[in-house]
Amino acid sequence: MVLRHSGLLLGSLCVLVSSGAALAAEIPSSAFSALQWRSIGPYRGGRAVAVAGVPGQPNVFYFGAASGGVWKTIDAGATWKPIFDSEPIASIGAIAVAPSNPD
């Protein structure tokens, strides 16, 4: 009984996957013409090593970069501001937000 159900499930999955692939092939390229690339991180970029959010403020995050510097966003990552660039630090390995002062 278990093997029969497993076979039916596997067959159903194959049909779903193949029908999904067929649907994806039928989407005209004009459907994507209005899409544009946008930056979702800091302009300077780099590898983030440490990230922290602020409890109760879902749009506020900080991250520490491997190349140094701490960045802050208040709009859920649409824009980032450097807040630690003047410090002579080679890399940020950890970051935490003080509950008593999340700024």
C-alpha cells in the first residue's frame, strides 16, 4: 500500500514539474520588459560579516563589512549609510545592538 501511494505521489510530482516547465516556456519576454535592476545594498559593496537588526524596528539593520566599516539602513535595505568609516579598523567580525540604545 505504501509503495503504491509513493508511486502515485512520484507520478503526480513528475506531471506537476513538467507542466510547470511548459508554463514557464510560454511566458513572452515582453512580460519582463518593465523590470529594472536596482541596488539593494550599499554602493561600496563588499562582503558582510556581521548583521544585526533592531527589535521592534523591522526596517532598521546594521551590518559590518569584511573590508571594514559599519553600515545602517532605516528603510529595510533600500539605502545604506556608513556610520563607522572614520575608524581605522581592517574588518568587522561581530556586531550587536544595545537594547538600551539601538542607535
